[in-house]
Amino acid sequence: MAKTITLALGIHNHQPVGNFDFVFEDAYRQSYRPFLEVLERHPEVRLALHYTGPLLQWLHKHHPETIQQIRRMVSRKQVEMLTGGLYEPIFSIIPDRDKHRQILGLTRLVRRRTGYRPEGMWMAERVWEPHLPLALSAAGVRYVILDDSHFKYAGLNDEQLLGYYLTEEQGAGLRLFPISKRLRYTIPFQEPEETVEYLRALATEDGGRIAVFADDGEKFGSWPETYRHCYENGWLERFFGILETNAEWLKIRTFGELIQSHPALGRIYLPTASYAEMMEWALPAEAIPPFEAFQKTLEDADLLDRYGIYVRAGFWRNFLAKYPESNNMHKKMLLVSRKVQALREDPDQRSAARRAEDELFRGQCNDAYWHGVFGGLYLPHLRSAVYHHLIAAERIADDARHAGERWIEARTVDLDGDGQEEILVHGPQQNLYFHPGQGGSLFELDYKPLAFNLLDTLARRKEGYHHKLTDPPASSSGGEGVASIHDRVVVKEQGLDRLLTYDWHRRVSLLDHFPAVNTTLEEFSQGRYEELGDFVTGDYRHRIRRGRGTLTLTLSREGHLWLPEGPLPVTVSKKIALPAGGAWMEVCYRLETSDPRGLSVRFGVELNYALLAGSAPDRYYLIDGARPGDPRLVSVGEVPEVSRFGLRDEFLGLEIGLAVSRPAALWRFPIETVSQSEGGFERIFQSSVLFPSWQVDVRPGERWEMVLRQEIRKL
């Protein structure tokens, strides 16, 4: 009897919410369209297709012919469609009510566009947690495709992964297919014949084995060098052709058919996991190099294949611990989800609830919440898109609740889960979030008319891959000169290693600095200076008072300056007035000391603003009403005496105006990070720092005062 084996194929296609339109179009031309054209020429090759909501909506709008092409292949049973979250969230970190509605949203969209009602699901970034079967099953999902690493962490070996398994949570069942890592790494990086010979070696006389390949569609054309490899050199045509040629023993079936025709291999309960690279990226930066070295030691000793199931890295949720900016975005999402849920429960607000829900779900798109080779946390336009949709959802909910009235509210809550309370101020024009325990800082500033967070910043921090810039490894390839995206080390510009500066605090606003008197702009911008005070990350007391039409928040700290002659006690107080209707704040600073030495020191207030494009000509600084010599937001400069300054963004249509009651020496400089992406190591503009400072001379019992006013307006 001839030996046979079944092969199940799946392709996942995704573009994040907020990605540039030209990126969608490039991926369409390089990957999505040519892949379908080759597939349609090979009707015996059958597979599952997954398109996330942002991409499917874009295709319907810009390339409806592609939607019709998919419908044709669905109707002839060549293609089955997969569901998932409508806007590709990480399911484990969104509320259960949103899980259910996100899945139903994509299921309905897929059925409307393609005529197929999906029952299988693509799990975003294959992030699995054991509680998920209950929510997925309730939303009509019958099977999920995951990496084989998930199953190996449960103790299974390669031979035990040639099929699918059953799992359950509280009796709600689900079928789980393991994706072969071997196939994921060789397709399309090795010649088709090698893949077929590997499958031939797995074939059995009873034909009961199932091998699964499922991976990103972008690796067929959008990844570096793969368009030439897959289409100009004909790899994909040859691969599909050789599958058809060997159809006598190599059976190609869809996942939906397999759960009908093949019994499960057994029952299993998987631990929390994602694909191996993602779990490595989730580790703390300092843990990544030794983890890589340990894996290399096992590989060199020819032990990795044998003992690899016992080697695992981090846990996806630790991105929320690794990056406080990601954590704030996530906790903002949970806050907005609660507001939207309250709107859903109001029968008079159904239309508003639907609009708010769609904005919320867009704001749950996963890419900006994490960082690896693909993760978008470092990409300001993706973070900005998440905040835009979350603020838009919140604005709909707030408008429905307050019905056009002038209002302002403040509450204290541990928003970010750090064990300390933050102060959340909401109004019709702006949201301001303060952290008394971290320098009395302002860490979120939402301008609601444009649904834009002006403090969507990112600090410069050490990453586990930065050592590759100073000590680059030899690049390896997975086949005929085409390196896997995980193996390439490419730099987009020379000298990036000289930009590896790391911040010792978050890049937020209203941070109170006492730099040593001889500190230079260059030293301050690089964080290589002496900070005399303990205020930047110190704990501030707070008091909230509500008056007619305004709210006043006072933050104060009795701290110290650490001087050569001994500590000097200093009290810093900032009284912040906020309006019920407008988009301004007024901060009255007061410095005083009881020490008989008095106070003679440099004092400055750090302000950060994230306006997305550092070198764009339509985004620039204004100083005393005029543009400086180099007005770009990426520019570095100092002006000795300034009373009015700010930033203007003609693209967004807003201006941030600042005024100080005492003329200040003003420093400005950009925050630029060095990160890796699928295209290589790159410099990314994150935010603009404005640092007005003053020479403060105070005798004992006297006070030094200064008023800072910030106003945001539409152009």
C-alpha cells in the first residue's frame, strides 16, 4: 500500500489600523494580488485564507476585483475563510464582552464579502492562554491554528503533532491544529522539492497524519527579497505545481474538511504561549542576550532539537511590564471599553453605542501594543492610530452622557496597576492624566476635538538587539540566498550605534528638573548630566478642588537638592487650573526652602509633545511668534530669553501655545529611538522636548513663583 499524508495550508494577511495607505498598496502589489493569481491557476491547491478587518475593508474599497476573485475560489471550494478578531486584537488582554463581538464582527464581514461563514480562527500573533476556549467557542469558533511550540511546551514531540487535538474550558470545546515550525521556516526559503521530500518521509500507510503549514501572507513577496524569489524566480508557481504533481500521495485538504474526516489525536491543555520569537521579544532586554547565548550553546552541542521543548522564554503580557507606554495604552483601552459598555446598556443610545464600539475595536488592534521584528510600539503612527480611535470612542460616550453641557470631572484611580493612584481629569475638550507618584507628571494629554494624544511618547531604552549594532553577527540564510526576516541584520543608515542613548525616566510632561549649573544642552538631551534634585521621579502629594467652571489640582513635594555641602530641603508646588470647557491649563509653580542657606539653583520644567513627524515642513516650532532658524521638530537649539513658544502642526491642524510669566532660557531637542523592523535597524522620531529653565535665587522664607500656561487650539 502506498504511503500518504495530508497537508493543510493556511495564509494570514494583515495590515494594522493606522498603517499608511501606500503600505497597504505595496503589500497588495507584492504579496496579496500575485499570491492569489498563482493560487487561482492551481485549483487543486486548497487552503484557508485569513484577512483581518482593516485589510478586508481596504480591499473592498480599493480592489473589489480581489474580493470577487476570492469569492470565485470560495465557490469552487478551493478556499475556506478564517475568522478572528475584526481588528486583530490580542484576545487575552481585551474584555470577554469585546472578544465575542470582535469575532462576530469579522465572521459577519467575511460572510458578507466572500459568501463563506468561517468556523476556524486565526489567533493574533498566536498568543494563547488557557481560558480562551470558553469565549471562542461561544462566538461560534470550532478550530484554531496555533504554533507547534505551544504543544511542545505541553510535552509533545514532533511525531505527536501530525494531527489536531481537542481542548476545553468549562466544558466549551475547541479543536487545535499545530503549525509545523519546520515548514514555517522552510517555506518559501528552501526549494519546493526539499519540502516535498520532508513530507514524503512523514507519510504512512494508513495516511492518518496531517502536516500543517500556516503563516503570514506577507512573507510571499513583502518580506525583503521575497518578491523576486517567489514570483520573478517562480518559487510559488513551482511549489504549487509540485504539490499537484504529487497529489497521489500528498493529499491537500482544508481544516474544515479535516475535522470532519479525521479523528482528533487526543485531548490537550496548552500553557500560555506564542511563537518562539514573540516570547523571546517579551523578555526584559537584559535577559535576551543570555537567552540567545543559551540557545546557541544547545545548538552548537546538537542538543536544541532534542531539548528545545524545555527551553522557553517570556509571556506576551510582560510587554505591558516591559513598556509602560504600552501598559498605559492598554489601561486606557480598558477604561474606554467600560464607557462603551455603559453606552451599550442604554437603550436610547444604540446608534452612538455602535459607532463607539467600532472605534473601540479599532483601538484594540494589537500591533502598537508590543515590539519585536514586526511590533509597532516604536512606530508613532500606529500608536497614534490606537489612541485616535480610543479617544474617538470615549468622546462619543462622553458626549452621550453629558449632552453638550460644560463639564469637568476628576477621579483618583490606579489606572496603570502600579499600586499608586493616578488622577484622571476629563472634560469635553481635553483629558489630562497625572501621576503624583512619578514626579507629579502629566502622562496623557488628549485633545478630544481631533482625538489626538499629545503625550503619546516613547522613552529611549535599551533593547536586547542593540548589541547587534556594535557587534553584528554573521547573517544566515534559510535557503538559496534568501535570509529569513529573523536572521537579517541590516541598518538603514550608518552611525546608529552612536544614537544608543537611554533615558532614566519616562518622556512625559511637567517634570521638575534641577540640573547642575554647568549642564550643557547636549548633556541634558542625552541624559548624561548631574540631576541635583529628587523631584523627577519623586512622590508628590495632591489636592483636588472644584470651583465654578474650573478644577484646581495642586501637586507638591518636600524634597531635596543633593549638593556637595549637604542636602538642601526644597518644596516644589505646582497648582494646575483646568477649565470646564476649554483646552488649556495654567500651572502656577512655587519654590521655597526653609534652609538658612537659601536657594540658588537652576530649575526647569520638561515638556514633551508627540507630533509624529520630526522633519516634515508642515510641523515646526514657534518661538516668540516666529519660526527659529531651523524650525523642524527634529532640530536642536537654545534661546536665552523667551516668554512665548510652542509647536504648530498644519497636517493635524492644531497649535500648542505656551507662555511663561518669567522669561526663560529655552532648550529644544528631539527624542529619537533606534529600533529594528523587518526592513532593518532604523532611527525613529518619537517626540519633541521643550525645556524652559530659570536661575532661581531665593532667601529663606521667600518664594519663587512662575506661571506656565498651555493652550491647544485648532488651526
